[in-house]
Amino acid sequence: MKPDPQRIYLATGNAHKAQEFQQLAEASGLAIEFVRPPVMPPVVEDTGTFVGNARKKAIVLKGVLEADAWVLADDSGLCVDALGGAPGVESAYFSGPAGDSTANLVKLIDTMRGIPLEKRGARFVCLLVLLCGRAADEHIFEGTCEGTLANTPAGGRGFGYDPIFIPSPYTKTFADLGDGIKAEVSHRGRAFNGFICWLKSSGANRLNR
């Protein structure tokens, strides 16, 4: 009989992220079920760092769940060399507090207009903070993906800045590559792989704490 999957709450209201995490979990072969909370408490992401924001989201969500809950929080963003690392931790709000992913993408395209290819380097960064069980043991996992920014959007997959980010060494954007390639080389995929490696090496009892 297969064990019941370990339920891990995701500190996000982003359905795309939740779906991506579940796909990564299924590919790992481990019995994990990622779920979004019924209500994600509001969090002011004001720490100035990816890890600080992720930790803050994890702590806030864990505070409203059962004591033995597992919580995983993600903070990620796009860091553009020509913009001094911006939008960075402000990636979700690049076009302003009322903006959305489409507005953020349009603003980045406009901001980068006219900048030559050799100066269009960028990287996606992802920090995961996991809080485990009653002790709320903290574990941190980081992933980065180097690449360049295309001049115009391409592809119908992905979300956010995916239509203009070309991961190295590929020549197509994340939105143009298949889900399998993205899961392998993306910042979130690499951070998640660190989580999976830790989970496998820490022993099966971790799934039953």
C-alpha cells in the first residue's frame, strides 16, 4: 500500500506556481501533495531580499495552520544586468502596485528597448524556505538560471517574464520551450531539486513527521 502523500502548504496565491510545484513533485517520484491554503494571509514583502520575503511568507502562513503543518514559501524574480539587478525582488510589482504580469512584461520590454544583445544578460532567482512540523525547522534552497532577454515575446507557454527570457544555452524563450526542459533548467526547478535531494537524503521519516 502506498503511503499517504505528505501535504505541504504553499505560501502563495499564484495558481501557476502551485501547478508548477505539483508537476515537479510528481516528477520526483516522492509522495508529496502541494496545496494552496484556503486563504493566504496578506504579507508585505518588504525585507529587500528573496530569502527574507520567502521566510516572512512561510512564517505568516504557518501561523494560521495546524501546528504540525509543513509550509513551503517561494520568492523569485528576474534580475537584469542592464538595470542593475532590477526588477529583482520587485518583479511582481515592476509596473506598479496595481499592475499584473502582462503590464510587468510590457514595461520590461519598453525599458529594454534599444539595448543591444550583448548587454541583455539576466537571470531568474528562486529562494525556497521550508518550515517543517511542530518544531518549524527551517531549510533554505536556492536556484538560479542565467540567460538573456529577447527583444520581443515568443511562445505560448509559461507565465510572467517567460516570453522574453532565453535560458542559456538555449535559443528559445521559456514560453517557447517544453515544460520538461523548463523544469530541468529553471530557477524554480533547480531550487526544488535541492529540496528533493535534501528530502531523499534526510530519510523517509521526514515524510511522516
